[in-house]
Amino acid sequence: MHEKILILDFGSQVTQMIARRVRDVGVFSEVYPADVDEAFLRDQIKNKGVKGIILSGGSAESNIEAPDMEISPFVFLAGVPVLGIGYGMHTMAKHLGGEVAISGNQEFAQVHISVKGNSPLFATLSDSKSAEGHNQLDVCMNHGTQVTELPAGFMRIGFSKHCEIAAMSDEVRLFYGVQFHPEVSNTKQGKALLGRFVLDICDCAGDWNMADYADEMVERIREEVGDDQVILALSGGVDSSVAAVLIHRAIGSQLTCVFVDHGLLRLFEAKQVMDVMHENLGLNIIHVNATEQFMGHLEGVTDPEQKRKIIGREFIEIFQEEAAKLSNAKWLAQGTIYPDVIESAANKNGVAVKSHHNVGGLPDSLSMQLLEPLRDLFKDEVRKLGVALGLPEKMVYRHPFPGPGLGVRILGTVNQDYADILRRADAIFIDELRNTIDAETGKSWYDLTAQAFAVFLPVKSVGVKEGARVYEYVVSLRAVQTNDFMSARWAPLPYDLLAHVSNRIITEVAGISRVVYDISGKPPSTIEWE
Ligand code: XMP
């Protein structure tokens, strides 16, 4: 059994970030609603390895005067250290006899706080020194509601200009409260601080890793699914592949994957997916080659959004047909990851964000239960899990590829000839990026770019090949560097690399007489051309 930190959630948008930071320091953590009862808490501490509890921040609507969720008083009697963050700190203060008051300003801001190094929560953590010689931390804080009177047994261990009690502790019972949010990246020492709580105060060993996570998830999936059959739409992308391999490890042949090849995949991609997932790892995969069906529906369609809709609709139709053949499948598995969950939650609140569903529309139309074993994980964690499960690193660390595939990289009308030309040009580009190592960083240019691909331009241009005049198509190379894909800069690829790629494409790919390099940043130009 693993040591574990229990995170009790009051509804903050960033609660999973706490879990993620705790996992980052090598300790397993689980998030539960804040109002779990005493029996649950007792069982967790006695039998499930819980060595500490973190109380999350609240939601935008959380109100300490009339709370939605009442926390069990047993949290403070359980004999394990407790850390309250923001609203969690206020709840701690109220429960233990302190005072909390609303001060109006609900804005998050980055501020300096002065902290006491004699508390083990802070020890030597420091971003700067105050005039009085205190260690200072740059933290992300909401001043809206504050602890105004400490509970008995507590002392103040941090303060800022506008917040007298920015951190408090009872060093005997090992209770800590921070007004700021250590889980967000604007709090520079946030990870280190959570590390101090988990490793030093809760005394966890920090020896948990992704292979352990895989084992724990396998147990959970087995418990949840029992003897039922599960179906999963496999795209070949990282998320659905990792979900498939994880579920397969748990329930073996009870999982059936449907892999729809729309004819808009990269060179040899379908074969690679089948080789790795079916031949090597033994997954049960229904491979549907629907190239003709997709090409038929895309014929003559030039509008990018229309193309996306057609590809999405056909995909769902084919998947549904296959699902209907497996009449006893009770579960629909998806590779939904945590950022997808946040995006759709934000959507419900009316905030405009792009909607990236894994298999848009499916859950409603098929009355199946959803199985989403990756929904607590961030992308880089999913990759680590994939490697721990035996997927090749080359597959797990691939650049993202859009669901509509080459359909949005062939400008205007899509047809099989264009797709074949583009596939070959794209493969040459990727091959050369992988093989060209940057001397300064020692990394390949593939790893130095977040996304790179070729785009097919259906315009003809004159060239001379083997002494003869040709009149053929143009390919543009696109390579970008970005962390969040919301903005991106074009990658400063070495001239020699560009020259070599261009030369290879023009000589090796019939139908291309000219190669250009896209030097547009996002914004204003999106990463994909359509
Ligand atoms: P843009 O082109 O909007 O792309 O700058 C940002 C990221 O999103 C990917 N992308 C898509 N992914 N379906 C997807 O699954 C789509 O329709 C789609 N459009 C863009 C793009 O590849 C990039 O990573």
C-alpha cells in the first residue's frame, strides 16, 4: 500500500493542480469532495495509507458564511497534518475557533509575503529578503476573505501589506493554513512548499511513480468494470493509446478498440498503430479502412469548418456501426485528460473555450457508461504513464496531430492523390527534423519544435526536373515552438536543414516542384493552415 495525501475539494478550478504537484514530489494523492464523512476518513487513515490532508480553495461562489459543503470535524481529530489553502484555510480557522471576515477585493494578484523561517512549512524557502530581513515569497493570492483572528494554539507565520495573516500554523497539531495558492505557477516556490508539507511535515517517503499509478489504476478499472465489455475509439494519438493500453492491462480481451482510418493519416501511421498496439501489445482492435467513404463525402468541399464537420460526423457514424455490433459493450472508454475536463467545465459556465471532445457527441447517442482513466492527469503525466506501460517513447512523445488529420493540411478540396503527395513530403520533413541535432542543446529539431508538418497547396508552379520543364504543386513547411498552442512562434530551423528537406521533397516526391517555409507567428496565423 502506498502513502497517500487526501485532498478535500471545495470546488476550486485548480484543485487538480494540487494533486499534480503532490504527485510531482513522488507522493500519491487523491481528490474527494470536502464533505466526506468521518467513517470514510477513518478508513482512509487506518487502511489506505493517508498521511496528511489538504483542504483546497473554494469555487468562485464559495461563501464561508453559508457554505455549500460542511467538512467533517474529524479532519482535525484524525491525528494527521492538515494544510488549508485559501478557502480551506478559512474553513480550518472557523472550525478551530478563529475568525474570518470578508474584505471585498476578490481579485487574484501576485504579491510578496514575508514568512517565518522557523516554521517547517517555509524553512529556507525564499524569493527575496524584506527590509527587516524576513524571507519573502512571491505568491498568488486572493485578498477577498481573510482570517482576522487566529484559532487557539495557532501563530502567524506569514503576512503581506494587505493581509495580516497570510499564513498560520499550529506546530503541535501540525495544522497549517495559507491564504495564497501554492498550486499555481505564479507562486514561484509553490511546488517546494507543497513538497515541504508532504515530505517533511507528513513524513512521506516520496517514492511513488507512474508505474505505481498504473498498478493502482489497473485495480480500480477492474473493480469498476467487473466482467463487462468496454469499447474505445483509438485514434493513434497519445491519449487514446495510453488509455487503451492501461485498460487492456486491467481487463485484457474485455476491451475492444475501434481504429477508423479516414485516409488522412500520416505515412504508415495505420500500420504503426496496428504493429505496436495489436501485434506487440496484443490489444483487440477492429481496423476500419474507410478512406473511400471519407474521400467520397469530402469531394468538392472547400470550406475548412465544413470539412471538419464531415470528418467528425463520418467518424462517429462508423464508430457507432462498430459499437452496435458489440451488443454487450456497457462502457465507452475515452482518453479524456485533465485539461479537457477543465475546458468543458469552463464551457458549462459560459466561458468561450474551444471544445475538443475525444469522440464528440458519442456519449449521448450510445447509452453507455463512460470510462475515463486519464481524467486526473496532465499531458506530460500521460506520456510518462504511456512509457511506464511499455509504449515506445517515439510514439508517446510525438507532436500532436489534429483529429481531421491531413484534411486541414490540404487546402481546399481533399482527394486521395493530394493526400498521398502530402504524406510523403511530410514524412521527409519529420525524418530530417528527427535526424538533425542542434549542437548547442544536443536535442533533435523534432524535439525543439512543438509541432511540425507539411501543408499541401493546390497551386501549380514551374520548375525544372532532370532538364525538363515541370508544372507542379507547392508544399509549405510549418514548424512552431510553443508551450500552450494558444500562441506560437515559427521555429528558426537551420538553413542547411531547410535546404536539405526542400531538395529531398522536390527530388523524391513526384508532383511537387516548389517548397516554401511558413514564417508566420500565431497570432495572427493559426498553427494549422485551415
Ligand atoms: P490552431 O490551428 O488553432 O491549432 O492554431 C492549435 C492546436 O490545435 C490543433 N487543432 C486541432 N485538433 N481537431 C483537433 O483535434 C481540430 O479540428 C483541430 N484544429 C487545430 C492543432 O493541430 C494545434 O495543435
